[in-house]
Amino acid sequence: MRYLPVFLDVRDQTCVLIGAGDVAARKLALLRAAGARVHIIAPECEAEIAAQIEGDTVQYTAGEFSPEQLEGCRLVISATDDAEVNAAVAFAARARNIPVNVVDSPEQCSFIVPAIIDRDPITVAVSSAGKSPVLARSIRARIETLLPSSLGKLAEFMGERRAVVQAQLPQVGARRRFWEKLLTGLIPPTLAQGKTQTATELFNQALTEEAASPPQGRVYLIGAGPGEPDLLTFRALQRLQEADVVVYDRLVAPAVVELARRDATRLYVGKCRDAHSVPQEEISQKLVELARQGKVVARLKGGDPFIFGRGGEEIQALAAAGVPFEIVPGITAASGCAAYAGIPLTHRDYAQSVRFITGHTQDGKLSLDWAHLAHGRETLVFYMGLTATTEICAQLQAHGLPADYPAALIEQGTTARQRVITGNLSTLPDLIVGAESPSLLIVGEVTALHAELKWFEGSLDAPTAFKPAAIHRADCATPPIAVAA
């Protein structure tokens, strides 16, 4: 994020506008809408601006710009086509620590004027950091179609009732959930129809019912997908943004965690190989405790929570404790990574079935029915099998699969850093030296289709979508965040 988004109060403040042409006229309209007192400085004044000069609201000084004219002003906008004047304005403003915007010259700006959607008192601002104002305006146009003209009326209605809601619902989480339910109920469309009295009656009834009900916590067990945030389901995003607390694993991409509300508590309980930060039983108990505190908890798990995610154990603990829960499935790593690698998990010519197998070793040994796995004509997908790849390939060969049987490893699948390494049971262990978790091992004839069907190419130069292993080890050595009752 190049610029910090802020909304600046300029009501009754003096703002200096350098220039009096067409561009300056648009900036004048913006400043007046925000309630500013505008001082215009320019050698000549266009008729559109001259018509707006009145008293202290809009003043005009004919002549060239001089730095002392900025004394006492709140902000400065330079809207001239003279590069030397614009540079002088920017220099003078910065020397006085006054926010300055030079139109179409982001390198001289200390703030950017965004594209604006105005539903007073709701304001939505879109900025491209000065890179592409046309794109910002295009995005604004799309958002305009999504926001009804009655949105401002709804904001006023809610603002007038904040104090009474705070008095009736002293807990912050309870208030937030009340407002969220209000926004999805009958009050917004009732206000849009101009029926303010009816909306008030609905509000009073809803608040009375909410105040009479003690807050009840709940847990959402959410599949966070294989890594790419865009692969989250719509339901997953909705539930994540409802949460007071987000409890997440190592294989949940940080970009997914950041989709939660800014004020939500983040609680890392990830597990590293040979260094479990929090035992599974403690994680399950923590979910129960948080819900009993009346909190809405989003339990994020990489991929799908019911496929090697131990989600079943956590749900059993919640059910036994009588805690309400909801399961939100996710795109599991097998389907997501295989799809992005161009490797169909089934294919009528090569594989009529697929198996999901854990490659996680217990005491350094894999206890699998190798004879059944090595019959061929089937796709084998090994989760958490990176460190066991050599043993997996050796065992499959020892139980009947040929050394040249195709196999592939997908590293950081679905993300910009995705890497697909193809080989066979004999060569793959040497080819993947240096590969990092999360990785997925696929064994089967379908992996040979990667060369033909690959459509998504990652790059090792791209930033990793997951925390580096060193950070994970530090996380695992740090006690989990305590959540107060």
C-alpha cells in the first residue's frame, strides 16, 4: 500500500487552489462539497470559477503564485499546466508541512485525490496511487452501480441510534452482530421506501429482542483453500468477516487471514514438523472456551478441513460441549493444485479413480498398504509428503510399479510462486532437492499430461504466498496469543 487512506476534515478550513481553468473547477467543486473555504490564485479566472466567487467561501487573487500565500492554509492543490509553477507550489507546501496535491504529477504529491462515490455521509474513495486515474474511475463506476442512493439515509438512521444501542448492548461483539443483522433485514428497504416510522418500529423491536437474549458464541470451521485467496468460497469470506477471533494454521496463506476484519483477534496455532506449537486437544479446547465467551470464531484450515485437516476432531469437541458450529468446505489441495498444474486427477485413458493419502510419517515411518497402492491405473495424491518422497517412490517401486512410472511434485500450488516438477519414481527424489512446503506429490500416468495441459505458470521471483519456514519455526516456539474473557 503506497498511500495511507485517510479522510481529512476541511470544513471551514482555508484551502489554497492554484489555477483557475477546467481542472481547477473540478477541484473547486470537490473542496466546496467538503465545506472548505477556498482561496484561488491564478493570473486569470475562467468564467465557471468566477461565477462561484462569494465572500469568505470562495476568494480569488489575481496574479502569480508566491510561497507566502500558503501561510495558515490547511491544504494545497495545484491545478495548472505550468510545470515550474507546480514544482514551486509543491516545494513551498512541503517546506511548511502542508499537504499538497499536484494534478497529474504524483511524484510531487503528498496526498492523492481519489475517485469518489458520494452517498453522504457514506463516502467511498478509490485510488490507483496516481498510476492510472482512468482505471480508478472505472472501478468507481462499477461500485456506483452497487450502492443504492438511499445508503446515506440508512447511515444517518444508524448514526442517530448508536448511543441507545451502546446502552442496551454493552458488549462490542453483541453490538456489531446486532448491526450486521439489521443490515440484512427489513430496515434498509423500508427506509429506501421513505417509511421512516415503520423502520423505527422495526428497529425498536429488534433491539428489545437482542437485549433480552444473552450473546451466544459459535465456531465456523472454514476451508481456506490451497493458497490463492481468490479461491475462497463466497460463504467462507462471509463467515470470516463475521469473526471476532480467527484461529489459523500454518498452511493458511497470510493473504487469506488478512481478509478478516481489522479488529478481529488473530490466533496462530500452526504446527511445524517436529515442533507442534499447540497440541490438537488444546486447540479444540480453545475453540470451546472462545465460543463460551460469546465470541464468533473462524477456525481457518488450509485446503478443506475434512481432508487431512483434523476438522472432524475439532467438531467432535464442539458438539460434545454443546457449542454451535458450521462447516464451510474449501477447495482441497489435491483438486486446486492439480487443476492449476494442468494435471487431471482422473482421465478415462489413464486413471479411473483417485486416492488421497497422508504422506506424514509417524516416528519416521510410513505405514501404508503399499501393495494396494501400487496396482496402477489410479492417481495417488500424497498430502504432507515432501520429506517422505524418497521413501514413497522406493516403496511403490518395491511393490510393483516400474521405475519410469510418472510422478510430479507441485510446490506452492495455485499461487504466483507455483512450481511443478515432473519426473518418475526413479528420478523425482533427486529433482525436488530444495523444494519447500507446502508441496503436493502426485503419482500416476495423468502427471504426464502436465506438459500438454499446463495453463498456469508461476515464478520463483514472485513473493511467497506462505510464511517462510524460519518464521514458522519462530511461531512454533512462541506461546499462542491469550484471548481475554
